[in-house]
Amino acid sequence: MSFQKTKFQTKAEQAQLAMVLEVTAYPKPGNVDRCHDYEGTKLEHFLASIIFARPALDEVLYSGYSIGEQLYRLVKTTHRHNGGNTHFGAFLLLVPLMRTSDLKEAYYLVRNTTVKDAVFFYKAFGLTEVRILPSDSIDVNDPGAVEAIEREGLTLFDIMQHSKENDMIAREWVNGFPLTGRARDLILSSGTGRCAITSAFISLLALEPDTFIQKKHGKDTAYEVLKKANEVIKGVYSIEDFDEWCICKHINPGSTADLIIAGIYLALGEGWNWEF
């Protein structure tokens, strides 16, 4: 069977397909997919979020909104279901990447975010159920958070600098999107379709402890997941058993999933064959 490379009408369409391919890939240990739901967050919530996002995704290139304001509009637009946070981290990566698929240029864009962007980020954050740690510098649930940002003159890039120790998506901004590039390369080198996504997911999970797991279950569990991912790669532990172990313990590598979405988006832009 032969395939043709997908030609996208818009970058919004490309971003939507990246999100669909990530959430429906299986087996993808611990996360919501076509075979697993969580009690409060189901596959349908992710798919609804992807559909609801389209108007705001269309605005990314043509509206003139800043990165922070665009992020807020995406979260506000998709926050119409009862499934909690579905794509906040993915949007943080996708917005700069949609403006330029070059990672160096994306880094330049985020370096030049403003105090206004930081304010919009915290407003967006406040609409979600994203986990934070007590050590996070500014609590989004604090009514004085915006005033503190404006008083201290913190840009959105400054916020990411403050958050980088506890959040791998923030580290992507600060370090120039290295794991995003790694996710793209893993997908491009792993074949086609969902098998490539699953392979890239496990490989990325084996590189760095997932900070979403860390925030929910602690550092020890995050490192245990990393160790098990490496055992899957070595063939001493099956991916199906790993998946069941994660599901039973309610361990979901959400930050890794966000990175995979960004990697799929970039891979699609380079002609990666997603069909199978």
C-alpha cells in the first residue's frame, strides 16, 4: 500500500491532527487513549478540546495576539467540557511553534515575551486544573498573583525561568525546546503511524522524569517510571504490562504527552507519514 504525504490547508489543521494522533495512539502507558479513560477525564474530553480549539488555533498566525494572550484564548475556548486540563502544556509548546517551525526562532519568540503575556498566562492558568507545587514562586490561586507579576515586572519567559525546576514544559521554553526536537526526531526515525508515536513516547519517557508525575506522585515515582520505560526499551518489561501498572496506580505522564504532541506537529510539517 502506498501513501501520499499529507498537505495541510493551515497550521491549525496540522496542530489538530497532531493532538488527535497523540491521544488515540496505543499503547501509551498511563495516559488517556483509545483503550483507557480516567474517571474524570475521558478520550471524548480530549477530542472535544481539539475541536473547540480550532477558532483560537486559526488566530495564532493571523490575529496579532501576543503569545500569552493567544494561550489564554486557547484555554478559554477549550475550557467548555468537564474533563479538566487536557491540552494546557501542549498549547504552551504549539503556540510558538506554529509561528515558526524553526526551534531557534521559537526560542527567540519566547525570550521576547512581555509582562502582559505573563498576566494572560496566569489568567489562563487560573481556568485550568493544572497541578502546582508548594515551592512554585507565584500561586495562581492567590488573588494577588497578577499584581505581583506587574509589580515585579515579570515577563512570561521570567515565569518559565522560575518554574523550570518543577516543570519540563517550562524548561523547554528556557532551554530552546530540546526535548521537542528530540520527540520530532524520534518520530521521524521510528516509522509510520501509531507505532512510531508509541516508540517515541517510551523513548522520551526514558530520558527525563515526567514532571506531571512528579507533581502528582513525587520524585521517587517519577524516577521509577523512567526506570520502567528503560526496561521496556531493553525488552525486560512489556509495554502492555507497563501500561497496566501505570493505569492501576493512576500514573499518567502528561508532560511527556505534551512533548509528543509538539514532536508530532513538527514531524508532520516535515512530511512524516502518519497513516498506517
